[in-house]
Amino acid sequence: QTSKDWTKTIQNEWKLLQRDLPGSIYVRVYEDRIDLLRAAIVGPSGTPYHDGLFFFDVRFPPEYPRCPPKVYYHSGGLRLNPNLYESGKVLISIQGLVLNDKPYFNEPGYKNTVNTPVGEKHSMAYNQTAFVLSCKTMLYSLRNPPKVITEPSFLAMVKRCPDYSSWRKRRFSVAMVTKLLIPVLEINCIDAYWVRISS
């Protein structure tokens, strides 16, 4: 596959991002580094990750699409899901199989306990731990942000986010949400731009 074909493939992926992802996902792409993107995913309601902000870096290798993209999770050193490692390693589908309402059953060997009293009891305890770790991840991101930048277009997107009203009810100000979102998504790239994903 030539470099031109690879570039076109990545550009097609960008178009898919603009068209097909839920409104709770923000993606940052880079014109001068087409192989990189950064995503922020707002944890789905009804899960232990509800309203949490989870950050992922994605790199498309030169062999893409024959080889999958490399994904790194900004964990803050915490493992809040069987498929998200402290080291940042990510296994399987992030949205569908990781940030779900019963992550306990993502653990190898626990699927056979789904809908059993023992399995549900363990799942509930696991969710409580996952919620605490999700909160700790948010605090880590607030305390250890990379270089701070200001982007009015991104601030406007934060305010339009479906979960923004929930953040406001919890007394999160735009400044607090922005302090968390913008620095963690920034990769020190001047000509980057945000792709707002809407449903």
C-alpha cells in the first residue's frame, strides 16, 4: 500500500468519526500527523463510569488497515476495568465492551456467572470499585494535566455536550470541565483541530 493510499484510508476514517460516533465522544486529529488522534469519552450513564472522562491516544501504523490502530489509555496508574491496564494497554472495543454497565463480566472466566446470584453480587461489588477508581482517574487528570491551552471552539463544544448539564448540576463549572478536558487532549500540535462527534 502506497503512502498516498494510506493517507486516503486515514482521511476516510476521519470522515467516519465525523459521521458515526455518539455525541459523548470527542476526537482530536492532527493535519501534520495524520497517524495520530486523541479521544475523550464521557462515561455512559447507568455504568460505574457515568460522567467520567476517559482519554485515549490512537496511532495508525503504516500497515493500517491490515494492522489495527495502536491505542493507549491515560490510566493515571489505575486499572478500572479488566480491559484497560495501568500501563495504558487497551484490549477489545473501548465503548461497547469496556465502558459498559457490568465490567466484571469482562474478566476471563466470569461470563458463565452472568445472571446468577453469585455473579450479580460480585458484579455489584466490582462496579463500586470501578466507580471509585473512575473518580480517582478524574482527580488524577485534574491534578496532573499536561500543558494548558485555550481553544474557544472546544469550550463551545463542551457546553453543547449532552452531559454538560449533568456536570453543571454537580457544580462543575465550565472552567473545571475545561481544565480537565483541554489539557489532557492537547498533544502540543499547533495546526490540530477538533472533530465534534454528534449523534
